[in-house]
Amino acid sequence: MKRKSGILMPVSSLYGDYSIGNFGKSAFEFIDFIADCGFSVWQVLPFTVTDEYNSPYKSFSAFGGNPYFVDPEKLFEDGLISEDDLENSKQKTPFVAEYERLGKERLPLLRKASLNNKNTAEVDGFIESHPRIEAFCRFMTLREQNGGKRWQEWQSDEITDFETLNMWKFIQYEFFTQWTAVKNYAESKGISIIGDIPIYVSDDSCDVWENRSLFELNEKGYPTSVAGVPPDYFAEDGQLWGNPLYDWNEMKKDGFGWWRERMDHALEMFDGVRIDHFRAIESYWAVDSEETTAKNGVWRKGPGIEFINAIKENHEDKLIIAEDLGDITDEVRALVDESGFPGMRVFQFGFLDDGNSIHMPHNYIRNSVAYSGTHDNNTLFGFLWESSEDVRRRALEYCGFPGGDWGGACPLFLRTLFESVSDLVIIPIQDFLMYGSDTRINTPGVSGGNWSYRVTKEQLLNADREFFKSLNRIYKR
């Protein structure tokens, strides 16, 4: 891995006129912008359909694309919706993600575009060549036919609503076609795009519905044990995610075939990926499905290096990042080392106590990805403002802050990251802009108020591009 730097920003946070960011002109402009600042990586969050809390980490499919990322302007240019349709789909409340409105209005718009589409042969050809996407389209159609109920409660799994099925096929064709154009443009500008693979899937998903034997389920299809993490820095009761656990013994029988398909799919879409909650591959926290918190779980051994070797096959030239955060043991560290994947270092974690943490920049290694924070962290300025006096003092002292307004410390923090030996440095867009905690993406363990941050074009244009150009030039990134 060469020395590089990049920006972490979900597509949903892009500016634009259509309620959340999408694959339209703002995506192309953002690529131009970060290239001009000297960055060569854009890291995104999952592209999957979001859940009721707008999170992309619990979806109806690990393979299907989020309909909200389809650019309405492209549909208008192709003659699939009218000018009035386009105007009516524009943002009504400035600067925020309008998820509630999208939930009511966007699928009807896409249905209209689907009905007007005459390019059915290309849509059908794409779907036929992507069987996991085809299964997702069937799943979403059956879900609608069964009144939006969970698949475990369906009365029928026979498709009768072919209009809805064709709509979902059209949506997926548009999603992946539009994304390919964005990715190709990024490549032309020297920008690599890193995706994100959630370790688990939702129990109410096409993945579980289609592959029940690969999960720990009861006879009705509900999980017997669920995923989470024990109490940690983010949540004193732990985090009870509720995802079904994999039956790893069953998955081994075909060499982890479902997972290999998942990696093939992701690494066709992206130049590299981050595997979320990588530590579960060594051992994972299992909680009885009747529990109400994650406190009373147990550790179980994961699939280990056999699994890693399977998903690496044919992807040796791709960047795969191990999200080795949380309750990390010597066994997890050994597995990361054996995998050859770069692990993560998070600046904010380096100062939580007075120890010699691996997250302090002087302890970074070359084969690592250094972050000022992740999508689950506070912003850098928010961290500084809300930390205890001891934590703040350690961080300020470490970076040689001379005193004064704390806002002036953020450039020093970022400089410290850029001068580290880590091959890749990634900073969230909020830290690029040096914004406070009101722009935070996600607070783990809190169901509401997340995933709504959007940047504006004016904010990007007013950012200190020369500062980041200099960091990338001086530190050879």
C-alpha cells in the first residue's frame, strides 16, 4: 500500500436537491474537489437499503442497492419522468436528510420511471447476470405483497405483482449503472473508492430468507442467538444489535460460498473494502435472543484464518481493511497480522487513558489505516470539547498545542496524523471541515437522530484546501 490520504463521507451526506445525496452531479463534483485537495481515496459507508432508523448497517439485503441513491435528474434526462416530477421531488427542508419524505415519495417516482422505461432488455440482462440482486427484487416484491410483514410472517411466497417486481429490477439496474459511471470517473481522476461491509445481516432480509441453513434460526425462522458487543467505550450496557448469527460450520461446507459471493460483489463495486467488526472472525459475542441488553452474552470462536483465506482468494490486489476496534485480544491481533490486512488506528482512542495506546500516533505501523475518527465517533472538535479535562490535556500536549482557542488544535491533530507512518490516513468530512458534534453521523446505541448530516457545496468551497494540499505534499501522501 502506497502512502495515501482520503476522506470518509457516506453518499447520503453529499449536497444536492433531492433529500439525500445520490449518484448525480454532486458525486462527480466531490471527486473533483478531493482530488484538487491532494487526496486519492474516498471511503463510503454501505450502499444497502437502510432500516427504520436510517442506518445502512441493518438492511433487507447485503447485495441490493439503496433506491434513494438513484439520481432523479438522470431519470429526467432519459425521459422517464417529467419536469414536474423532477421539481416535485426536490428538497423541501434545506440541508437535512429528508428520510420521512423519501419513504413516502421516492418509490412512487421510481415506479413511474420503471413504467416509462422501454429499455427492458438491458434491465433483464443485468438482473439475469446478478442472481443475488434478482433474489433481492423478488424479496422486496413479496414483502410488499404480504403487507410489509417480516418474511417469517408471509402468507405466500408466490409472485403475483409483476409491476412491483419490474420496478425493483429497474431500480437495481439504474443504481448499479449510475454507480459504475461515478466509479469510472473517480478512477479517471486517480481516486480509489473504499466500500464498507457490515459483518452481519438483518434477520428480516433476503440473505436469511434465501439461505436459512446458514444462520442460527428456530423452526419459525427467528434467531435463537443474536449479535452484539459487550459493554465498551461507546455503551455501558454493550450494544444489542439483534442480527442473526452465522452457522459457521454449515458455511464451511461449501468453502464459505455465500461470503465469497459477497466479497466478489463488493470488490466489483469498489477498489477496496473495510470489513466492519472484524474481530468477530476470531471470536464473536453471542446473546440469547430473549435478552434485552448485550450484557449477558458469551464469546464464541469464529471461523478464523480459514474464512479469511477463502474471501481473499482472487482479491490479492485489492485493499481489505480489518476494523479491529472494540474489545481486542492478543488472539484478534494475531489473526489480523496473519491475514495481512491493515488494521485501524483511531486518534481519539489514543488519549482515553494515560497508557501507551496503539492508537497514539507514535505507535502506528505502516500497514495500518489511521483515522481521526470513524462514523461512530464524535467529530474531532466535538471530542476535544466534550472530553474530560485529563483526556483533553493529554491530546493537546501530545500535539504541541501552545494554548488559546481549542479550535486551533484540530489542524495540529490532523498534521500529527498525516506525518505518521500509517500508509493510509482517512479523515471524516466533518474533521476536514473542523466542525463540532452537531454534525456527527452516528452515536452507537442511540436509535434516533443519526445518519442525517449533509454537507453543503458552500461549506466545501469555503474549506481550507491549501492546508490539506500542503499536508499531502509535505508528508508524501
